[in-house]
Amino acid sequence: MNKSTSWFNITSLVVGFAFLYVPILILVVYSFNASKLVTVWGGFSTQWYVELVHDQAIIDAAWVTIRVGIISASFATVLGTMAALVLDRYRKFHGRALFSGMVYAPLVMPEVITGLSLLLLFVAIGFDRGFWAVVIAHTTLTMCFVAVVVQSRLVTLDRSLEEAALDLGCPPVKTFFLITLPLILPGVVAGWMLAFTLSLDDLVIASFNTGPGATTLPIKIYSMVRLGVTPEINAISTILISVIAVGVIAASVLSHRSQVEKEKAERAVFLTN
Amino acid sequence: MIEAVGPIKRKFAPWDDPTLKPFIRFENVTKRFGDFTAVDNLTLDIYEREFFALLGPSGCGKTTLMRMLAGFEQPTEGRILLDGKDLSGIPPYKRPVNMMFQSYALFPHMTVEGNIAFGLRQEGMDTSNINTRVAEMLELVKLEKFAKRKPHQLSGGQRQRVALARSLAKRPKVLLLDEPLGALDKKLREETQFELMDIQMELGMTFLIVTHDQEEAMTVSDRIAVMNHGIIAQIGTASEIYEQPASRYVADFVGDINLIDGAVTAVGDRIVTLHCAGVDATISAEAGPGEVAVGAEAGFAIRPEKVQISLEAPPAGTPNVLSGEVWDIGYLGDISVYRVRLAGGSIVKATVANLTRIVERPITWEDKVYLTWPADAGVILLK
């Protein structure tokens, strides 16, 4: 087979990436537009970013979003890691298949359903919709992603490491914190970042469960767009995209770097021997 | 100057001393995993300062037996005693035994020092004592220069030493070694076997090794238990197991052997005579354990190095003669293996030590040869 790039390959690559990134690129470019009209280029300007900083409603929404993200990602990381540990450790128990299916179901569950069911639950138990309702809803949404990421890390962990720690006199809980957790930490951190970014850009579930004073950024943007798209929205969206991109890239770098370093060191040992 | 020879090695055989109590005792231990019986009503005594080997193919229950002693598995039935104390219900982190894992299981996020110190820290030993002990251990395994390295910066042999040092650091009453040398190449493995023996003698600990490598078991251990399907097929010293196997299974698993089937025709004081219809010969040999009766089915087992091969017919009336034709010759350097095809079609192996450097060997392919051996060279096996 010809290894050099054919016209077909180049075309599919260009078309594919264009499909994915041209809309985002346009959004980013127009966020630096001097004109107030979204569709007319009026020269380069950062005025919309400056305006953004002075828009208290958006700052408030951003602050709510970040707090929801951090708290729900932390809850989701603890719960997701625990679920992953159970699924990895207890290979045989009654209802294991059901349990693992139930942990992963939210991955494919329509967000409308998740949002609606949580709303019904909160109404039924008389839990006020608002900040904490959104936090709980986002924890529910993201913990399965954490479980997937952590479990993939656990699969590569040699069980005898934990047995060795027990054998050397370390009780089980201490073994988890001294041996297991440090070794799966890249997975746990990657899971946290994934949960954080998922929470950051969720609109559907948040809008079902939000209440007064708990408007998240996606909800705010959505309500602003209903009155017409402004360059300010482009600016805020650009910032959101950057934050999410940094989060996702950091998460993947974290999970890859340790692996690469390990391989490099092993190669070095192999060559010196 | 010639130094005086060191202390004469006493014969170490506590298992022959009825006044001694066993240090480790497996008492009617059974372990089942679902339908599968890994260890089947097994009783075994191991004595203090003994280097004991559990030998067998994979799935024979040897690793399960060791893991039960470490506390990672609980016996389904029976109990395990260590120094007279019942171990049931005691979790692995409270048992005075340490294990060296097959995968070494070194903590990848800790240095060599950190790995060795890990168990001592759990004991709550103070820092200066930990440092002294770690230094001692590093010296013992000759890794002083590698103290600050991480496990992935070490070669396989060095990792093996770190694992050994870590499991010895707490001075356990018993050290368990699970296929400790399996990942090393042959040369390094042989060296390390002798080092293990030296370390065991120096520290005076009880070592229990699990291995599927019969040479390893025979080299390092005082006694060997050959295991098969969850039971012990035979316990004995290396030479007892090799020269006096209790069953065909043991004879076949440990070393190379010729096995010839026959029926007992005469039972003497120590010597039993077999008629082997397959090779049309009458063979006399020492009886193995068990009652022998005339007419019983039995097997004759003889090690290839005890078979003498010759081109000349032995004088008439010589007992234990087989004749055949040289089928294959394997030259291994130190020895040559002759595979001789008998009239009935079965193959008997004879090995000859190559004591001289002559190029031409007198026996070659398709020569008619005679195989002979003294009456006590082989054994009769009933099982």
C-alpha cells in the first residue's frame, strides 16, 4: 500500500476537521469583532471581553458555574472512584452485571431524562431547586465518567502490589491511601477534570434543576441568545471553550505522560544493560 | 597459605528428630474455589530453619498453599499452625511471615530505599533504626549504589534483589518465595539460587519456596514436597525424591526417567523380579514403597545416567540386559544422550558423561547395543 498521503486522505482530513472546527473558529474570530453586528467584520477589538468583565450578571453566572463544577466534580470523583474500585475488586458478586450496567447507563441516558427524573425526585422529597440541586444533578451525571476513567487505570494496576503492602503489615485502608491511590492518581485527576468540564458546559440538566440565584453560565448564555446573538456571547463562549480545551488536554496529558515516562525509563535501563 | 576448613556442616535433618516440634503445620487443610479443589486434605510439617520447597506443575495447589500461609486465602477446612499458634482469622498484615512475590510487586512510586523501609515503617520503628536496617539489607543484596533509584530504573535481576531485601527487612519468622527466580535468565538464576541459600543460612530463617523448576527446588532446599492435584505426592530430600521416587508421577516429574511396564514374577528379600512383555525381558530391581505381590502390575523406573551402554554383548547369564539399536544421539557437551530403540519399539534413554575430548565416539547411529545396569540402579513402582 502507498504510505504517502493520497488526495482522498487529505480531502477527508480537511473536510472532517472543517466540519468540526469551522463553527467554533468563526465564533472565536467574531468575539474579537469591533462591530456590534455579529455578521459584519468591523476590525479587531477586545472590547467585548472588557464589557464582559463589567457585566455583573455574567460574572455571577460564571462564579456559580465554577463552584458547581468544582463541588460536583469532587463528589463525582469520590463516588466514581469507589464504584470503579468495587467493579474492579469484586469480580464475582450477585448482580455485578446489573450494577456495572447501572453505573454506566447515565453515559448513554438522554440528558433530558436525567434532568427530568432528578427534577421529579427533588419535587417529591421537597428539596429546593437551586445551587445544591444542580450540584447533585451534575454529580449524578458525571460520576459514571469518572468510574470509566478510573476503572481503566485500575485494570493496569498489579493486584499483588496491594497484597505486598498488606503482607508488610499495612492495614487495608492505609494500603489504599499509600499504594492504590497514588498509583491510580493520574486516572482520578483525569476523571475529576472530565467531570469538571462536563459540569461546566451542561445546559439541559442544569436548567431542569436550577432555581433563583443559581443561574449557570450555559443557562445565562442560552437566555441571552434568545434576545439575539451579541459579540459578548461570542467572547464568553470563547473563554468557555478555552477553559474546557485546557481541561481536556491537561487530563489526557496527565494520563499519557506517566506512561511515556515509564516506557522511556524502561528503555534506558534496557539499553544500559 | 591454606586456611583451616570452616565448621563442618552438620547433618541438618530436624524432620528425623521425633522430639522436635514442627514450626509450620498444615493440618488437614482443604481449599476449594467453587467446584475446584485446589488443596485436598493436606497435612504437612515444616521445621525451623528449614529451606522447604513446594514443587509441582501449575494448578497443583502449591501457590494456594503458600497464599493460605500468608493469609491471602482462608482454608475451607483444616487449620494452619505457626510456632504452635493457630493462624485462622489473623489477617495478612498481622502475620509474622513475609512474601516475595513472583511479579516482585515493588511499589513503583517509591525508591529502592522506600520499598525496603515500607514494612519497617508499618511496624512503627524509629527513623534511625529504619535507616540502619535498610542499609544492612542493601548491603546483603549488594545494591548500596541503587538506594535512590525507582524500580523502573533497575534491571530484572536488581528488582529481584530489592524484592528479596524488602521481604527480609522485617526479619519475618518465615519467608515465602513465590517462583522467585522465574523471571531471570538461566545463568543469573543459578547464581541467585546459591545466594539465596547463603542468605538463608546467614539469617537462620525458615524459607518456603514455591517453584515448578525441579532443578531450582533440588538446588536450594533441604526438603521438597512434590505436589499434584492438591495433594502431596512425596516429601523428601532432593536425593530421596530423585533416587527413590514413590510413584510414577514423581519419577516422571523430577528429572528424566525410563519407565518400563511389567508384571511381578518373583519377590525376594529386597529385590523384585518383573517380566516385561513389551520389551520381552526379565528385570530385577529394588522395590519401592508398598507391598509387592507376585502377579501384580508394576513399573520399572531407571534414570538414564544409570544405564550402561555397550557395543559388546555382556557374558551370558548377566541379569538386566536389554538390546536394541541406536535411534538418536544428542550431544549436550557434558553428556551425550543415546536413545535406544528396543525390539518391541519402545525407546530407552542412556546418558554417558563425555569425560574425554575425543572427537570420534565409538557408538553411532544404527549400532546394535546392549543396555545393562546393576540390580540396585532402578526401582519398582507400584503406583
